[in-house]
Amino acid sequence: MEKNDQGGLGPDQNATGSVPHRAFGKTGVQVSILGLGGYHLGSTKDQQEANTIVAKAIDAGVNFFDNAWEYHEGEAEERMGVALQGKRDKVILMTKVCSHGRDKKVAMEQLERSLRRLKTDHLDVWQIHEVVYYNDPDLIFRPGGAIEALEQAKKDGKVRWVGFTGHKDPAIHLKMLSHDFPFDTIQMPLNCFDARFRSFQQNVLPEANRRGLAVLGMKSLGGSGEMVTHGGITPDEGLRYAMSLPVATTISGVDSEIVLDQNLAIASNFAPMSADERRALEDRCQLWAADGRFERFKTTTMYDGAIGREQHQYPETEKLPA
């Protein structure tokens, strides 16, 4: 298999499995339309199950692996690092810095910790995690802020591509982009409910595409499957819709082989929805989608990390006065 000189997949790498691949933005690399979420890998019952999921995903052609410094207090990165031993050159490996407004020094320290946990000397993608507070862009781009860590890490060859992620409000993503920093990737929630409420698809996706960024879609089923369990769609409909948008990959959490097999079957047999099919699904979901009740990552603190809330001086929910 061909590798570029920094490890990871090169531009001529062909998938050995059946999950289709697409262009990864302007990088020249091909990425699987389905990515493996790192948080849920930390929820597997043990390391052996994590190993099995990772190996099976790679064999099926999945080559994008997501993670973050704070997932399960580092255990998610550790499990992925073990599971990728001997397979590192087969994947596009991403993790995220969780400085939450803190400075370049903290971000660089987190990078070194992530590299040790993931048992690699470089990342393919390093993103700023959970950009969900309205002052985050100001904190990130201030002198000595986390954006300088992204520049330094890329210059040092410890990361190939950089970006950011968030799930709260499209306005925050657009404020990040307004700085015209040369991001390579951008991550956002994209699903059939998003189109009708505080929509990333309508407001951020076109701008990301215009800039040629590799778009990473997430929360295709609501983050914890709420759109399936309460919102009237099937996993097939949710994933097909998300993968039919102009994105590079759709990251989906997998905490068992059963979920992996379901997702692999959908991705391997993927047939894009037409614009009319997508609109019909959006219309069908309009009642559930209109107020964000099943996009809890937008409307509640359920998906906001404790470290981020602490750094922004928000109290823990259980400590709020009655």
C-alpha cells in the first residue's frame, strides 16, 4: 500500500473493502463515506471489543477514525491507539484539542498526550473541539490562543490538517470562518432534522463547500439515536440522508458489533438520495424537527462537556440553585 511521507493514506490509496470513498476536501486523499466515532469506542465493554470493531471497520473499507482528548477522560484515545497497532497507515486518524478557550501552551500539552495515547508520532487531522460558546472564536483567535497551536503543530509536522468542530449554533461556525484562517476540515451536525431548525446545512455547509473544506458530518441520528427512537426515522434513512449531502464523511458512533454491522450494511449499499427524496424526508419530519427537541446538542447542555462548561464559568447542572 502506498503511503505519503508523513504516514497515513496517500492520494492513490484504494479501499480494500466495500464502503465507498470520496475526496477529502482539497487534500488529495480519499476518505470513506462512513467514519468511526471515537467517543463510543470508549463505551465498548472492553479493549478486545474495541479491537474487533476497529479491525472489522478497516476490513470493510472504513478509513476515517475520530477521537478527542477528553473522551472518557482519555480512555477512548487509549483504546483506539491499541486497536490501531499495525494498522495506523491504513487510516486517516483525527483527534481534537479540548483547550476550551485556554491558551496555546495547554493545547500543545494536550497534543503530546493525545499522540502518546494514540501510539503515533503524528495526526492526520487535529481539530479544535466543541466550539459551542459565543465567545469561543474570540478566545481561540486571541494572541497566544489555540489557533496558534494548530499553526505550530502543522509546521512541526505533528499534524497534517487542521479544523474545528461544534454542535450548538451555525453563527459560531460562521464567526470562526470569518477569520479566514486556512482550515482544512470542518465538522458539524448534519441530519434530516437540522434542515428545519438552526440549520448548519442551510447556513454553514454551502460556505464550507465554497472554501473547499473537507466537511465532517456528525449526529446523523441525533447524537444518541433520538431521531430513531422518538423521531420516526430509521437508521437507514438517517444515515443515507446525511451521506447524500455534499460532505466528505459522516461520523457515526459505534459501541458494539451489532451497530457496526448495521452501519456497514447501509454504507456499503449506499445509494444517494435525490434532492426530492431529501425534501420529502424533511417534510415528513417537520413536526419533530421544528423546535429542536431531538437535536438536544443544539438546545440543551446534554452534549456540552463538563470541562468546557467549567472553563466558561458555567456551574454544573446539579449545582444550579432550585
